[in-house]
Amino acid sequence: MLKRRQLFQLAGVAAWMYSGAGHSQEVASVPFRHYPLDPVDTANFRQKLFVPGNSGPFGVLDVAGPLKIRATAANFPILPGPKTPISSPFLLYQTEHAGKAYQNPILRIESGSRFTASLDNALPEPTIIHWHGLHTPAAMDGHPVNTIAPGGRYDYDFTVRNRGGTYWYHTHAHGLTAKQAYNGLASFFLVDDDDQRRLAKALDLRLGVTDLPLVIQDKQFDAQGKLRYQPNAQESMMGWLGDVVLANLTPNAVQTVTPRTYRLRLLNGSNARIYRLAFVTGKKRLNFTVIGTDGGLIERPESVTEAFLAPGERLDVLFDAGQAQIGTDIFLKSLAFDPMENEGPAMPGMAGMAGMEHGAGHGAPGVASSRLTLGVEFNVLKLSVTAGERIVAKLPATLSKVSAIPLQGATQRKIELSLENMRFLINGRTFVMDEIAFDVKRGAVEVWSISNPTLGMPHPMHIHGFSFQVLERLGSPAQVSSSARFGKGRTAGDLGWKDTVLVWPGETVRIAIDFTHDFPGDQTYLLHCHNLEHEDAGMMINFRVQG
Ligand code: C2O
Ligand code: CU
Ligand code: CU
């Protein structure tokens, strides 16, 4: 199999052009893959998981009335230090609400309510907030065309039309999204509705206690413990990977649990890393139950033992910690997988390059600087099972109603991903701010066949403005088709309403979208890859829903 680095070379780059930063030299003396906070080593898992409270960082903010949000830079303690945690310069959304201060608040709102917020840009560069997964008018969507300059303000005012679910918000300044999101500009946007309340009541789920929003991210830190984001040419092309894995910004996190059921709202907030999630104790994989995907609850709880989670995607799961003995540790892991970077027929002249794969060490020019290769197995979170009443949850037979989009008369559309001159393209295009790649009619149902060539890498494809349903996966690799229990090659993570779907090399994923809306006039939205380096490099197009 050809690897990340080789695809990059194949794409024709003069590789040795990057002068390594502090990161590499500092760790050169420790054996490769064993470093402080290495998430492969279970012994490193000692930091208490950061769990959101009712104010402060990631505090749960029940939206009632207009918000004033400020995007700004601040210090934020991430890494555990000898005495005090090491602060990293971080980008944050600050706000006050009902007398309390919040940074990157977890916004919570009832479906059908009005959401009003102003964004003030206190950063030295342009920014804008996008509400990922929400069905809003284009002007409220945080399209990069609405980016505001330093000192500028943008006003949002829209009705939250989405069903209950785990959405999120993040920066969308074109060319700066990857860096700004990596440096902190992202958090959850939770929508509540009757289905959500019914589930919470049936299973005694309380947000911040037994219902835990969990954003998973991978970061790099320099020798001083500061966040590092310096993609070289290869990393700009393939995506930036970290080697310290954070759950709610906690590296090597531990959460104590009692033998009962927890809800974990998993969000992959990483720039480029794909996770293959599983709960493992010792050598044993435990069951968990998928209850929701990007756009809220699915119809029925589905028991699985693993699930892929790509950047931008959410997976709502129930996990019964009583499956393990009191006193044992359970790890939420990312299992090993084939990253399928540059799959396809071997290219002439590639053989000689194979030796460069390992010798150079991380941080060397043209080599990925992350010590955690895409597809290796590592741990994300340790759950320590402590004494407590054994509560066996009775899962509801139905969670919610997901009506299939009627497909009669649907317009068929091909979305082809490709690689040309070191750039990943969509239908042969790279992003141009004011160019419309295609038009869609208001109220039309379309079926998009998104195909990824074999020579490439996996791309998490995301659509703004409208949720979709995954109809079918064709040509899936074995690591995907082995979990495809739901007909037409679909896995549990493909069920329900989606806004982001991972398309593997060689795959075609067919999705259905209903473009019904009640916004006045034409509305322009984005289709893009949620590998944030790809997005910034232009793997993004505009489409217009005609009024
Ligand atoms: Cu979360 Cu346009 O993206
Ligand atoms: Cu989005
Ligand atoms: Cu991509």
C-alpha cells in the first residue's frame, strides 16, 4: 500500500523545502512513538476529563434572548504542567448570559425558537461563524463571503428549524478555517425537542452528568507546551494531524463512571483525523448503541462494536459501563485501520521511495510531523468503573421518526472528487468565492452520487443548509462493508439525517436531499470536504438553490 507521503510525492512536489520547527528537535532523543502524552500508552491516561458546567469554558448556555459573542484570543490551560497547567494561546468565543461568563459556550436551544446573536471580531484577522448542520437562510449560514474584518460585526437572526440533535458551530473564514478552528474557534450547538426529552427521561440522562458532549481532537504541542500548527506542503495537501489526543480539550482523559448507561455525544472536531471508535476493556470489545447521527436521533437504537467518525461528523451513542467489572478500566479507542491514502495501482518509480517512509523521523521536511500516523490504534478516553448502583437501562424500542425522502422524479447529479496538480477538486473545480458550480430548484429532490477515485484519500463531504439521507454505499473497502448491516452498504453511522459523509477511495456514496425551504429568493450554500486543510485549499464549491 502506498502511503500519505508517497501520494504527496506522486503529486509532484519538491519535498525537502520545509525547515523543521522546535517540535521535531526536542523529541528527537525519545524513541519514536513514545513521548509524553502518547495516547497509545494507556499508563498516560491520568487527567480528569473536562466536563462542561453551567458557565466558563464550554459551559452550557441555555439560549434565551440575544447573545453578544466576541471572537478573541486568550490563554487557555490545556497541558498539565508541574504545578500549573500550561496555557496555550487559544482562540475563543466569549459571551455573557444571565450574569455568567462563557468561553466557547455549548449553546442549547429548543427546536423552533429564534436565535439572535451578534459576532464581534476582536481577532487580528477576518472571521465568521458557521452553524454546522443548521438549516438557515444563506445570509445566516456563515458562508465565507460574509467574513468580517478585524473590528467588524455580523448579526445573526434565524429560527432554529432543525430537529433535536447535536450540531456545532465553528469559524469559516476562507483560507483561515483550519488554523482558527484548530486554535479553538468551535463548540457545540445542541437542539432540544420532544424526542430528546423523552429519551433523557427514560434513561435518566442529565447533560454534564450522564449525558456528555465529547469533542475529540488531535493537536501538536511544541517543546514549551504551546499549540503548534505549522503544516508543511505535504500536510497542507493531506491534512494536519496531531499526536496528542484531546477529549474536551483534556489530553489522555479519564472519567469515572458507575455501572449504568451514559450518553456520549461524540463530535469529531479534528482538522483531518478519522477515528475508528470502539470501547475496549482488556482485549474485549464492548457493545455500544448508536442512537443518533449528525441531524438527531435515528429511528431505533442500533447495537454496534465500532464506528468510523470523520471530521465534522457526530455520533450519539449510549454506553453501558456496567458491562465491565467495578474497578476495571474501559478505553474509548480508535482502532487500527487502513487510511487508504493513495490507494490504487502502484505507480512506476514508487519503489525507491518506500525506504524514506520511516527513516526521516517526524518533523523532517516533507514528512508528516505528527508522531501518530493516520490509522494506528490509540486511546481517546479512559472510563474507570467505580462502585455504584447497577442500573440496567431499558432502551426505548423507537427513538424518533425518520421519514425517507420520496425519490420519485428526483434529479440525479454526479459529484466527482479528483486530484489534479496537488489539489483535491470537486467536479473539476476549486473554490471561487462568487462562482456558482450548479443550480438546484427550490423544492426539488436530488440524488447526488459522490464518487472518490481509487487514487486519493478518504474525504468527509459536507453540505451546508440541508440535511440529507444516505441511500447507498458502493465499492466500499472491507473495513467499512464489514459493518454494513443496514442494507445498501450502509453502516449505523449512515442512518438518520446527515450533513457530513465520509467517502473512501473507490467508493460512490449516494445521498438524497430535499431542497424545500421557505427562505425568500435565491440561496447559495457550500459543498465541501471537512478535512479543513482540503477545505482551505479549495475543495469546496457553491451551489445555488433558486428562489
Ligand atoms: Cu463544519 Cu462548512 O462546515
Ligand atoms: Cu457546515
Ligand atoms: Cu478532502
